[in-house]
Amino acid sequence: MTPLTHPADIEAMMADLALSAARSPDAYLASARTTLVRILARPDLLDRTRLAAPPEGLGRNLLFGTRAISVWAMVWSPGAVTPVHDHRCSCCFGLLSGSLRETWYRPISDSHAVATRDAVREPGYVACMMPSGPNLHRIANDGPEPAISIHVYGYDHRERASSVHRTYAVAAG
């Protein structure tokens, strides 16, 4: 069962995005941003009843994948949080519903990092980054309601289980 209500619409967007992956990093990030904005403007593209949504934690739902990109719908239960991490590939995400707290970090060693800034992301927010790093962050659902975000990663989901390169422990600032 696909969580997509209009798979052809998503496939057309993803085909354009996949073509952009072969161009320059800036062109690819611009295309990823445009794709996310288009998906966020069309919440009807996702059948939320078919998204894996654990009562606790984070549900990952593959929407589309090629050798160059993978696109996921993430369902964040209240209290769900990622470890502090960086990515081995490009990482773009947009918030479809709910709110998420994104905290950025600075590495102080290969295993520890300190927080540098913090922001609450609301529906419609889109961010894109290349793995030129360090791009360390942690995302958490601090709110009482589930949140849904869409992520575009520059990796083949069949070759790797995750886009995460390394995780870090939080050190006192």
C-alpha cells in the first residue's frame, strides 16, 4: 500500500528532481527546495492514514527512490527525537504539519558536539544543505501532536539504511 494519493504527480516531480541531481550542487539544491515547496503545497498527495506512525518515536515512509535520491515522509510522535547527527549526502526537508525543534551543533571532537542555535520549525518551512559540513543537527517533536516532514536525501535507499554519517554526544557548552 502506497501512502501516495496521486503517485503519478509525485513521480513526475521526482523525475525532474532526479535529473537535477546530475547538475551542479546549487542547481540540485534549488530543485530539491522547489520540489519540497510543491509537495508541501499539496497535502492531498499523501494519504496520512497509510503512513507508518509509531505511538512513540519516528516513522519513516519511503515515497520515492532512485540511485541518486530518496524521498521520505517522516511521522514524528510527540517526544520523538533524533540523535545529534550529520549526513553523508545532501539533506533537504520541509515540514508538512505539526512543529519540530531543530537544534544545530558545533563538533568539538569526533564524538562530541555543543549546541549553537535552536529554532522551532512550522508548516511550510524548508531547508537544504550539502554534506560540506559540518552540518550537525538534531530534530525533536516537543509538541503534543504528531508532526509530518518530507525529506529529500542524495542517496540510494537500497544501498544504505540511512543518510546519517555520524552521531555525536552532546557536551556541556
